[in-house]
Amino acid sequence: MELTETQRHYWHKNLRITAILLAVWFFVTFVIGYFARDLSFNFFGWPFSFWVAAQGALIVYVLIIWFYASYMNRLDQEHGVAEEN
């Protein structure tokens, strides 16, 4: 099956946003989490690294999911493959 130019464009944008969001996920999960150990100050009575791991990362994960869903909905509408409500 040969892909049309519109399908190629759709797939390219899909892969690009997926790669960007995976890079953000990796950065938040591993890079910030690793270097947060060096931040040895208390934040609301707990070590700052605890807040980064327990609260900040979860907020970023939810934002990643929200952004991906809204971006893909717009992309689907732009390319005429949106689901009917």
C-alpha cells in the first residue's frame, strides 16, 4: 500500500511529537530526578528531591498526556481522520 503525501505528513508529525514528548519524559524522569538529590534543602518539611519525584514528575506526566491528546485531536481534524462524536 502506497502512502499519500497527506498520510506521510500526518505520520511525520505524529512521530515528531512522540519523540519530543518522550524526550521530555526521559528528562523529567531520569535527569531531573538524578540531579535533584544534590538539592539538599527542605521544601514544606520534606527534602526537595522527594517533591520532584513524588509531585513534580506526576504533574509533568499528566501534562504530557493532555498535550498529546489535544495535539493529536487537532492533527486528526487537520487531516480529516477525526472520530465522529
